[in-house]
Amino acid sequence: MVKPGLPKLIATDLDGTLVRSDDTVSDYTHEVLGRVRSAGIRVVGATGRGPRLTSLTRNDIRDADFLVMAQGGWVLDQADSTYLLRSRLSGPALAEVLAALEAEVGELSVMVEALEHDDSPLWGDYDPTWRYPVVLERRPRAACLTGDVIKAFARSFAYDVDELLAVARRIVPPEVASVTQAGLDYIEICPANVDKGTGLAVVAQAVGVDPADVLVFGDMPNDLPMFAWAGWGRVAVGNAHAELRAIADEVTLTNDEDGVATYLDRLLSR
């Protein structure tokens, strides 16, 4: 059922949703998002990317009023470049999670994101399967866990990412850490009670928007919490993971076909 009127806020995932497979965002998408904002609808980028990728993220969604980053753990108000939320996971808590996982699935390849300035390195194990350009500082795991971290990435040599996520969901207590996956070969281990839904709730409270007036777009399991939270509409792109498609209200075109922009263009012209 198509709702009347327009949402008051739209939030979209970036990689695999707004961003195309060649890591670009089309001029058409930028133009449509500009019209969305001109219509008085707030725009939020909701991404797994950590704060070390803030400049890249700003470029990919230029009309965003807010950025929800690091799977919901960091929330940036673009108006004055201030953070409304900065969440971190303690090194001992992460060590506990990794030990529990390795007891179940065997050795993991682990990278840790701990620094927040632009283009900060990841720490840990070099892994040739990592899809994106990254500066990696090789460190023993113990050295990576001496302080708080933003999040960690873990890959199994024996389980695919969905299988590893299923194990993590079963054995990692939610009061210790949250776990998800965003389309790479890794699960992501984040602070407890952190996800895109909680991050968007911070934005909604700051601007006085009810979840019932929020429209969201996504493609992967890390988008499930914001799909559960938003009430105006939940739209999966055509290339989305089956788990997300199963709970979406609608499915638009793929990211490579500018599915988000096409949907919003149609919505604005109603």
C-alpha cells in the first residue's frame, strides 16, 4: 500500500545501495537527493563506514543533513560538523567475543578500526580478500585490543560470512557487543546496543521526527535494524540480500540502475 504524502526523513545505506558497483554515485542520484532536500525532507546517510571515511562519505551523499556511521555507533550533524554520538567497544569485550567465536569456528582473520581521523589505518591481519583500498598497520591481536575500538572485522577460513554471522548471533551476548555483516567477507563486531536503527533514533530525536515518518533504503543484513525501526517505508534495492528483501515493503531497481534515485524521483512526482 502506497502511503499518501511524503516522509519527513529519508535514510539510505551507501555501498551496494546508493553507491554503484564501480564505487561512484551518479549525477542523477545527486540531483534527485538535492530535490528531496529542497522539498523539506531531511536526508541521512546510514552506513557501516567508520569516521575514518567521513570525507568519502560526504562526497557520496552531498545533501545529507546527518551521517549515521560505523553501523550506527557514530552520528555526525553536518550543519556544524559535530558528533551527536561516539560509541566505542572495549578491548577486553572484543577479546571475549573473538575468543568465543574462535572456540566455535576456528581461527579468524581480524582487523580493528580504532582511529577516527580521515584515512586512519586499520590494525591487525593483512587479508587479500578486502575489497576496498585501505592502509593496514600489521599488529599482533593483543596490541590491537589494549584500548577501546570503534569496531572490528572478522573473517573465517572455514565458514562463509552468513554462516559466521549466524554463529555470532547465537553466541555473542547483546549486552557485550552487536554483530552484523555488510556485504564483505567479514562480520563486523560493534559496541553493545549499536545498530543503524539506534543511530537513526538519535537523529530523529534531534530533529523531532517520528519513526513513522521515516523512509529507509538498504541492501544488507546491517540494514535490518533500521528497516525494523522506520515506519513510513522500507525499500530494498534489487541486488539486496535475501534476508533484507524478506522484510522490505518494496523492492526498487538495483544500485547500478540508480534504484534509490528512481524510487525517490517517482515519489516526488506523485
